[in-house]
Amino acid sequence: MARQSSSSSFSYRFTNDVFLSFRGKDTRHSFTGNLYKALSERGINTFIDDKKLPRGDEITSALEKAIEESRIFIIVLSENYAWSSFCLNELDYILKFIKGKGLLVLPVFYKVDPSDVRNHTGSFGESLAYHEKKFKSTNNMEKLETWKMALNQVANLSGYHHFKHGEEYEYQFIQRIVELVSKRINRAPLHVADYPVGLESRIQEVKMLLDVGSDDVVHMVGIHGLGGIGKTTLAAAIYNSIADHFEALCFLENVRETSKTHGLQYLQRNLLSETVGEDELIGVKQGISIIQHRLQQKKVLLILDDVDKREQLQALVGRPDLFCPGSRVIITTRDKQLLACHGVKRTYEVNELNEEYALQLLSWKAFKLEKVNPCYKDVLNRTVTYSAGLPLALEVIGSNLSGRNIEQWRSTLDRYKRIPNKEIQEILKVSYDALEEDEQSVFLDISCCLKEYDLKEVQDILRAHYGHCMEHHIRVLLEKSLIKISDGYITLHDLIEDMGKEIVRKESPREPGKRSRLWLHTDIIQVLEENKSVGLLEKLRILDAEGCSRLKNFPPIKLTSLEQLRLGFCHSLESFPEILGKMENIIHLNLKQTPVKKFPLSFRNLTRLHTLFVCFPRNQTNGWKDILVSSICTMPKGSRVIGVGWEGCEFSKEDEGAENVSLTTSSNVQFLDLRNCNLSDDFFPIALPCFANVKELDLSGNNFTVIPECIKECRFLTVLCLNYCERLREIRGIPPNLKYFYAEECLSLTSSCRSMLLSQELHEAGRTFFYLPGAKIPEWFDFQTSEFPISFWFRNKFPAIAICHIIKRVAEFSSSRGWTFRPNIRTKVIINGNANLFIPVVLGSDCSCLFDLRGKRVTDNLDEALLENEWNHAEVTCPGFTFTFAPTFIKTGLHVLKQESDMEDIRFSDPCRKTKLDNDFNSSKPENQRWVGNDVAKTQVVQQQKLMGSFLSRMWHWALVFLISFLVFLISCRRNNQ
């Protein structure tokens, strides 16, 4: 690929300065010939068809090439111009070619009225009518519409009018055109960039905002973005691309620095000098008045580069309505809010280069080539990642490392990671220096410690120090492009982050303890181990040492304002710090992969601790003892402990005579989650005395074989989860208030243990939910079936009915992503036609699920469904499974919990349609099962209902046939009578 430079499509580099489009019969030997001569005499390279086209060339292809190599197009619209199909095709091609390119089309209305061209009247109307007749015969009306649009478009452009004889000598008219063209082509283009990578698409996007073709309005467009992102480069490229459309031009570069050094009046003089040729001013206020007056007379393009204060905009551009229609103003700034304050509604944000463009720019800058030696691929990719798409960084690093070998590239990049490049940092730091003191402080907080944090969390943290002003400070940082908010999280450019950290590092390059903020783990560890006062900072709200794998000791802490203590993944920390006083703001404490062996008694000073994640070593059976007992016995009331098994930590063998926390003290913990913590049989005698207040206990995935009888002492325990305890054989006791019990895949449980768990005595009181292996419905259940739905009628209140589902040989299901699923069964209760969805149950192989139908999800909206003082119809059904499998595997048992039910208020046949079958069936049953159906009776009733339904259906069919036949007969008789 050829070297890419600033001579791209948005710079001046053309074969022809001017392209003349005209009707030869009208003006070749008069006006157009004289115009061509005058342009040529001024050294303006002008294309005219009879001079420039070599003989033998096809006119169309040669003209297309000449058009594409021209800069300015002069369209001489004379009386007979539109009679020529050649001229109209040429005009159409020119207008399509210049679209989006910013090239100048200058119409000359020679002895014609522009309204005739625009409205297709006069000679232009006659010629188009002639073409219309011709195209109707060839069915080519689309071409005619294209020509009409081209004439209308060119008539709406600003141009020159020479209509009546005597108004102006023709040579004077020609001279005015030549002067304008001469000024336009003599303008020196601005330097854009040595390697303008990725600019073309950005130029087109800004051009759409500028809408250069609209001459009846004034547009101000703001270009904003962080320093070094390419705002000035983009503005210069746009200037070169559209400059020919304007009578006067002015590019005021580096307004921020110039106004500091020389003042606003200096900038006003430059503006007037460039646009109207005057620079005499007395003061800034007089300058504002003069600029407003003079710029109302000319169509100008004004670019203000790097504006940072509103006073600069007020002194240089004022309001849009003060400019001549057709003028355009472009403002580049780092501060988006500045544009809003000045009423600039059309804005464009310059974003970072994507990876492809970034690599191209770096390759051009460092090697003067687009494709480089593959051995440099790694260091180039590292540089692109470090620069994060910032053109300034790519150009600076590429220039600095041009001609260096790979090792020099690597060492330089390693140095930049420690200490950022000064040249880059100085440019980026401009935005920081423009901030107020508190705004600077908030920026440093975010760049050093809070990047990628949730916005709400950042606001909560910073509000403690800055109050509600914090929201204003964050808004200012957003407006100045120092930070961004993406999906609710605060982000910032990597080099901006490095700038903030470098500012803090320079506070004390060699002593981290004297810096205002710490973020490196090594610095934090050093300060924590050397400076004991860290634990006494009363205003500290967050202490984050997560991931400090070498941290061994933590000083005692008395941090009354602390809300978050992050000590997870501290692989060398074996002792939890002493808490010297009450700390009431810590709610969650995560110690995952932190091998704390024991908690001090002062741990109870975390008075509002709600959830504790604690690490248990899997490679030792007794490693949990001191950890668990010392933690749960000091937790506040209603708290939750979650144990996490971890294989990555080595514990030394415990001393037999180690001091233990008293086991007679009950814990306040109510929720204990010890899944997969490698707990064995000796867990219960040590830990159970501490479980007096536990309500929910999850011991899934552990290795014990027996639950001892002493678990009965856990009187508050309502939920016990033992899923996947594959070695568990016996459960010798059941807590008195246990309501929810889960033992999925506990296949080693003895049959006697299973019988105990399904005993009638345990479930007769109701409100239980038990899930355990074994596909057998208890013998004490009244009714078993494999058919649905099961119907019953009740009155007054919903009855106490227990359901037991069983299923055999359940197959697992694998998704396309490799995930494994098991089927769900959903019990659905429909009362008087209103559905109430019961809890879904994940089924294992040969499993039983026993539960009370009066679960919360059934009774939520019963009041709306029940009929007062009447019988209510209920249906129990399993409408399907979340994954398809053979439904014949499932069976269901049903039992009325008689201690909780009034048997007179329950029926298993419709009390309003009592049949002899119902009486016979109920009289043959024992009294305690009088109203409970069985498979045979239910099948008979269902068959009876089906037969009756089939009979009624046939009756309706024949009645309908008879009615239709009778109507046909009547109609035919009536016709015969007529």
C-alpha cells in the first residue's frame, strides 16, 4: 500500500482548478470563451471540453475523469442549456460526484432567471416538456426526474447573475468570477497529519452536522473529547474539505493558551484580520461589537480550536444569528458542558481509534510502513493496548521508538507501565489542571481506587467526604471527558488513569505512607505492616486489601466509620485483626481463600455483621473447628455464616492443647451454610452446641455418615439441607420444628431411616416439605394414582391435604453448552377455575417429594377464588415437565391430614351430583376414608363422564344436521311457489 499522508481527499491536490460546464451553441464563442481566457491568464488551470479532450476519446469517460480531477465547478446556465441532453447528464454527474466531498459548485445564470431554472418555467420548461415527450415513447421517465432534480438543486446554490443588458459590463462580470475563484484556489491548506488514519469517516459525520449545502441558516458545531484524541486534526481536515464554500476563513488555533498568553483582544484582532482585513481594536467589548457587525456581511467559516472558557466564545463568536446566513462555526473543546452553556446543540464526540486503525497509525509512525516485520507483532500489540486508541500516545511512542530494536521496545514499554511518558502526561494533565480543588480530589479518588466501580457505590462512598457536591464534581469530570459512565459503571481511559496515579505518586515517590491514596498491593502491605495507625483512621469507610497474597499481619483496628473490610484472597493472612471497639457499619465480610485459623473474641464488636463468608481447608478434617466455633459464637443475632471449602491453602496441624472457645455458649447465627466444606462425623458433637438459634442449616456435599440424635436440641431449626451427602447412612434424630428437609442423591440412607422421615406422625400436623431418595409412597396415604387431574370439593377453608410425588429412572438433559439439567415437576392447584402454581421440584433418580398443599403459593389469592358458604371445586394436576420424559414414570399419593381437617367439609365427588355409584363407593369404605376416592372409582367416574360427553356430542351433531336440512327444505319450497 502506498504511503498514506495528508494529501488525502480532504486536502488540496487536483489536476484542474476549474471545470466549465456550458452549452456550446449558446456561449462557447462568447461569454464562456471570454471566461476561460480570463481564468487562464490568471494562471488558473481550467478544463473546457474542446481544449482538453484528446481526439478519439469517448466523451463520457473522458468527462467523468476530468470531473473527478477538478476542484471548482462553474455551471454556465444559458437559455438553451436544458435543451441539451449532454449538458443535463453532465450536470447530474457533477452534483452526484461532489456529494459529501465539500467541493464548490458555482452556478452562473447567464441571461436567465434563476426562478426559471428552479421552477422549470420559460425556456427551461419548454425544453423539459420536449424531453418528456421523447421519454414517454421510450418509457424512460426516471431520467427526466433526475434532470429536474439536478436543475432544482443547482438553482438553489449561491451563484452569479447576469440577466439584463446594461446592468454590468460583461468583462466586469467575468472579472468578479475570476477574483472569487482566484481567492479560493490561492488559500494555503492547513497541515492535517502526516498519517491521517481513520479520519475519513469522522469527517463525513461532522459534515452531516455542518450541512454546508444549506445557505439560509447558520450552524455551530462542537467537537469534544479528551486531550490528544484528535479534535484539532479533525477540525483542520474539515477546514480543508469545505473551505471553498465560504467567502472568508479563519482557523484560530490553541485558543486556551493564546488567551492566557496574549489575551482575548489579540484573538479578536486575528479573527478580524483573517476575515475582513482589519485589526484595529481598542478593547475586548469593542471587538465583540465590530466582529458582530462585520461578520454579518460575509459567509464565513470560523474554527475555534481548544476552547476552555465561556468568555472566549462570548468574545469571538457570540450568538449564531449574528453571522451571515450560510456561515459555519466549529468549536473544539475538552469540556462538553461549555458547548451546552453557549447553546451549541450540534455536537460530535471524538472517540478512541479502534485496534485496526491504532495499529496502522503506530506502524506508519514507527516504521513509515503499514505492514512491518512480524517479529514486532508482540511489541506493537502491547503498545496499542497501552495507548488504548489515543492517537497522541501512538504518535509519541511510535516516534520515540522509531528505528529501535525489539528489546528497546520492550524495556521502554515496561518503563511506561511504571512511570508514564512525560510528553503524553503533560497534554492530558491540562484537563486536570483546569479543575477546582475538590474536583481534582474526586478525580484522584476515582482514578486511583474506584475505576470500574458501580456509579451508585462510588456516589455513596464519596458523599461521606464531599457531601452532595460530589454529584456536581462527577458531572464536571464527565463533561471534561476525564471519566465516562458505561452500563452504570465508572470508567476512564487507561492513560488518564495513569495520569491520576502519577500525580499521587509524585506526592512522595519513595515513601508510600506519605501519599494521599494507595492502590498497589505491595504499597498497602508495606504501610499496614509498618504503620499501625492505619487501623485507627476514624473517617475511613473502605479498607480494601483483597488479593494481597503476601499480607501476613494486620494491625488492630478501631475504624468506627468503616463500611467495607475486604480481606478476601489474602493467602498468607492466618489471624483476623483485633477489633478495638464497636464497629456498627460492617454488614458483609468476605474471607474467601483467606486462611484465617481463628477469630478473636473481639470479633463480636462487629455488632451489625449480617453475612460472613469464611474459608475452611479441605485438606484437613479438623481445620474448621476453631474457625467455625470462634466465628459463629461471636456473631450478632440473625446473622448468616457461609463456609467455603478451599484446597489452595495449607494449615499446620492444630495443637491438642489449644485454647477453645466455650462450647456451652449458644450462637446468634440463624443461617448457616457449610456446603462442600469436607465436614466429617466429628463435626456434630463439637459444633451442634452452638446451633441453638440456627433456623436454616445447609450441610450439602459433606462427608459425614451419621446425623446424631443431639440434633433434636436445635429447636429453632426449620430448614435442613443434606443434598449430595453421598456417605450419609443414618439420621438418628429430627428437630421438633423441622418443616423443610432436602436429601437429594443421599442414596446411602437406610430403609429404616427413610421410613422414619416419611412417618405419619411426623407429617400429620402438616406444613412440611420433605425431599429424599426412594420411590415409594408411604402406606398411610389414602390414595395413589398415576392419572391427573385429581378432583375434590371443599367448603369453608382450604383443606389440609398432603401430596407425595415419586418418580423412577429420571434421565439428565444436556444443553448445547454442556450444562446438565434435571426435569422439574410442577404441582398446579386450580380452584373454581383460578390457577395457583405450586412450587417446582427438581427430581432425581428414585426420589420422593412429600408436601402439604396449603403452601403459600396456593393460598395467596384464595379469597378471590373461594365461594362463600358453598362447595368449591379444586383440581390437583401436573401440567407438564420442564423437560420431556415419559410421564408414566410418575405416581402421586394423596392423604387428608385429619388432625387439621373437618371431614364433613371435604368431598371427592361432586356434592351437587351425588350418584348411586358415589353412595356405594363411600359406604364400602372405612369411616376415616369415607370421602377418599381410589383408582377404580375414579376411573369409573371418568369413564362415565367421557361416555356422557360423547353421547351429548353426537346428539348435538345430529340436531345440527337436521336443522340445516330443514332450512334447505323450506328455502326450496319457497322458490317452487314463486
